[in-house]
Amino acid sequence: MREKIVKQKKGFSILELLVVFFIILILSAIAIPQFSNNSYTNLRTSAYNIANRINEAKFRSINQITPHQLVIDTSLGTFSENRKSGSSWTTLLTDSLRQGVSFVDGSSTNPFPSGASAADGAKQCGAISGTCSPTLTTTISFNTNGLAVDNNGIPKANNSIYISDGKQYFAITVSLAGGVEVWYYDANANTWLRP
């Protein structure tokens, strides 16, 4: 009887290696755009975090029948929700912008987009066309009715917060009635759009 000699395979065939190579190529083609879009994601997430925190301050001022405010610290890149306690303010919580994102205050280190007007939600600054220049609001206060007010309790419009990653810009606007909107600056069209 003849015995069959079975050869044991050592290694992989060229076809198996090519299949694995193409699978890795396809996965990397999917993953690389996700990594390159990370700064936009951080910027958008920060914008919505601020908008959510503003809404929380507004709703707490109504529910707790106590004025609340959101305070921006441009140097630290933080925003804090405060509650009025007697004649002073108590900090409830503080949050930070995501990595690579900063507040835009119009300074030389954090300038507004070149040629940009105020975000659409902040166009009440005297020009229907929106040609007014943007300004950063550092404190947004709400009275017990949920209206945006100034430090004297007088209703205030034109509340705008601008953030950037150095290339792209987002704005968070608060209307007189306390409505919060998030905007994205399209440099090609030189206009603010909803993301």
C-alpha cells in the first residue's frame, strides 16, 4: 500500500494576502475621512453643548422661579451655569470647549471670519440686512419667565456666542424670547447657515 504523503502548508497564499490587503484598504478608506473631519466634529459638538447649557439655564430659571445665567470665560475656554442666590450668583456647573476649539472674541488671537456679518439670529442689532459686526456675549441671563435679560433685568436681544477651531466658525444665538439657534459660517457663500 502506498501511503499518501501530505504536505503541510506553511504561510499564506498570495490570494489570501491580497484579500486581506484589500479589506484593510477599504476599512482605511472609510476611517480616514472620519479622522480628518474630527476638528469639525469637535466644533459642532461644542456649539451644541453650549446651546444645550443655555436651554438648561432658561428652563431652570422658569422651573425654579429663580434667575439663571450662562457665563463665558474666553481665557479659560469654559462656560458656567449660575443661579441667583440673594444678591450673588452660585455656580452650578462648569463645562469646557472641546479640544482645539476656542471662543471668538474679535481679538487678534481669536478674530471673527474676514468680512462676516453677525449670525442670522443676531441680526436685530440695527441692520435688517445683517451687516452689523459680530460681538461676543459673555453673559446670557434669564429671568423667571425665561426671557433673555441684561444685568438690570431688562429684556435683551443680540445674544451671540462665537466659537472656532481656527478654520471654521459656529455661532450660538439667543433671541429676546430665549430661543436658541446654532449657526455655521460658510466662507464660500459668506453667510451663516444652519448645520
